[in-house]
Amino acid sequence: MFKTLWTAAATATAVISLAVPAHADPQQETVPFHCGDTTLTVAVAPANGTFTPNFDTSSTSIFKPTQLVITKTVEDSSGQVLSSTTSTDVLGQGKQATRADTVTCTATQVLPGEWVGLPADETLVGTVTATGQFTPRH
């Protein structure tokens, strides 16, 4: 009886182990950031904060934003602008001193309308201008 139970348990474990694929960390969305002459690919950190650090995927650097200017533009299929809004967020509401190693980076991403609740023939163009620092310095 014990041998039969042991065989059944071992078989079930083997089947479950083979049926479930191994997964590493989940894929993170990456965005090209243009910082002067340098283009970095940053991964969006898994957090909900406005000033969440972003990771440069090709190094150990982390971009820590202190100001974000976000422009959201809705365009029709011919590229005509239907609406546009811009918002600015400043970490500490401008109470921090400007550091000498501050850099400004920009990123743009185009999303199909159906991804963001717009009609299928419209797109959302998001542009971010981020001011901040890299740690460690570039």
C-alpha cells in the first residue's frame, strides 16, 4: 500500500512539474529614454508612485526623476490632433536644490486607441520630459 501511494505521489509531482513552465521575473515594459546624446532603455519600476525610479536595462544605473512634464495627445488616423493636455509634477513641490548632475530625458510612446478606451481609429501619444539624476552617475 505504501509503495503504491508513494508511486502515485511521485508520478503526480512529476506531471505537475512538467506541466508548469518555469518563469523568471515577469516582463517589464521598457521605454527608450533620450538623454542628450545618449539613448537608454529604461524599465518601468513595479510601483505606483509618480516619482518611482526607473532602471537602465543595459547597466546598473537607476534614473531618479525629480520633475515630470507629461503631455497626452489624442490623434485621429490622419495624425490630426483632437485633444492635448500637459501636466507637471515636481518632487517636493520645488523645495529641493538643483543638483549639478541633473539631466533631462525625453520619451514618447504611441498607444492604439483601443488599448486606452479610445475609438480604434484614434491613438494616444504620450510624451514625458523627465528631469532627475542617475545613480550611480553616468
